[in-house]
Amino acid sequence: MAATLRGRCFPWVWLCRRAWPGGGRHYRAARCAELKQPLAIEEVAPRPVGPHEVRVDVHFCGVNFADILVCRGQYQERPHLPFTPGMEFSGTVLETGTDVSTVKEGDRVIGVSGFNSMAEECITDQKALWRIPDRVPLREAAILPVSYGTAIMALEHRARTQPGETVLVTAAAGATGLAVIDVATNVLQAKVIAAAGSDEKCQLAMQRGAESSVNYSQGSLKEAVRKLVGSGGVNVVIDTVGGDIFLDALRSLAWEGRIVVVGFAGGTIASVPANLLLLKNISAMGVYWGRYQDRNFPVFSRSLSSALQYCQEGRIQPYVGAVFKLEEVNDAFLHVIQRKSTGKVLLSLK
């Protein structure tokens, strides 16, 4: 009997953990051996943990567009082949290094990693782990690092969003878009206009807290926003699309408005017309959330601590769009590539 994965067949025994000569166990991992090719599920021998490292039993791993890009060789970071993708995860601590003091065996944690968490186990530095509060399930916790870390960083740290302000978010039904709606509405008490590419996605964004929505596949985003808020414009834009959508959103800003660039899901990087910044005293800024881990760790850590606190207090409600098994990782990637996904797509390792 064999398991089929995107045209490749693997014996069932190969997909299971087995004992290895060193006395430990191999574990399954999704491996990228060649760029732009389907991932394979392989057995990997565990390595020893370093003094400051932690071995985690991964329960859930987020599927991000960055994982797809890195497997195509199109991301800012380019790991050496072969590698295991996966930037964020939730799980329980299996083993700690001799100098680890922040977590202990059995702790439930979320973590961020440099592309190695689409596996049954991963090893990461203790500084890349945060303990999960008792009331937060592992599945919902896995959504928090990238999506909510980015949303909190964009809204709070960069845009300095204030209560009562109007926030326009593009790709509003995606993982980051829904996180922006959640944080802006339920934590910051702002009003949200959700912009998305279909009526169904707009409806979901409304259900998740947006005050109004715009389907930008049906006409000008700028004109639709103008009908909603008048010539005054919106105070904050969180854009993950780029291209013409970015430009329309930029032109929708109010006096002293702020636009935050989070990504370019549309595939086109727009040039900023500097005269628009001058005429309305607009601020244009970016958020590369992961870079804060190296450049300003206290701010990075605070974004995750805040996400966990908000979730523990019931102020935010992370939305799971779809869950795939590890051996379905290529189907999960295709689900995202074809823009079928809403909310966070997860891999379940259990």
C-alpha cells in the first residue's frame, strides 16, 4: 500500500517514525530538494540541541505565502537545499539545552523559525519561543505569530492607529487581512473598510468585524472608498496587494494619513508618486515583520506577547480557514496559490 502526494508515491512505512541506530527516532518533514518542484515527505534524523536551543513537538504549522516563495527561490532569504519550509508553529517542548531558562519540557509554545517547522519536530533558539496561556488552544495559537504579529506591528507600532480612525485593509479575507480587521476593530476600536477580490471574501470580512466592504474586482477601489467616506478619505491603509490596488489605496488617504506596505500578493511592486505624499502630508512606510527579530527584538517580542494576551483575554478570535495534513502540504500550497484560501491555512502534524 502506498500514499500518493502530488504524483509521487511513498510507502506507508516510510511516512511513519521509526527507530534509528542512535537510539532516537526519525521524524517526518516536508523537504524542498529542488526549487519550483513539489515537496517530498522524508524521514529526518534528529540532531542534538545546542545549549540555548529547544526541541519542540510540532502540533500545527502555518502555511504562508513566504513559504511558497522560498520554495521557488523568490524570497528574500534563500536557504541551502535541501531544506524544510515553515516559519511559524505551535507545539509542546520535548527537550531543552543546558542553558535554556525561558521554557521547560511540557510547556505549550508558539515559535518562529528560519524555515524548518513543517515537520513533526523542530529545533529553535529559546528566544524564538513564547509560552501559550492556558485558555488559548494550540490550533488558534499557531495563527498568531506571522498574521497577528504583522497586524499588531503595522497598526500599533507603525501606523499608530487611534480609536475612531478609519482603516482600509486590502486582501481583507486573507490571514493577515482578517488579523488586521480583528485587531483594529476589537482592540484599537477603529472602523474598518475591508477590500477584497470577491463578494464571498467581502462577506467574510464583514462577518469578522469590518464595518463596510469593497469588491475591487468590480471597479475602482478609490471611487468605492470615496462613496463610503467622502472626500475626506481614510486615516490608515494596510496593504498586502501592491500594484494598482496600492495606488488606489494611497489616493484614498486623508490628510496626514498613513499607508503601511506589508506585501505584494498581486505580484506588482508599485512606485510611490511622491507628490501625493507632499500634498496631503501622507506617510508611507513598510512592515517586514520578521526583520524586527534581528533589528529590534523587544518590539518584535512585544507584538507576539500582545497577540497572546489579546487572545487569552478573548479580545481577538483567530480564524482558521483550512487545515491540511503534513502529507497534503503540496495541496495546501496549491490552495494558497489559487487564492482559494481565506484566513490562515494550517498543517496539522498530529
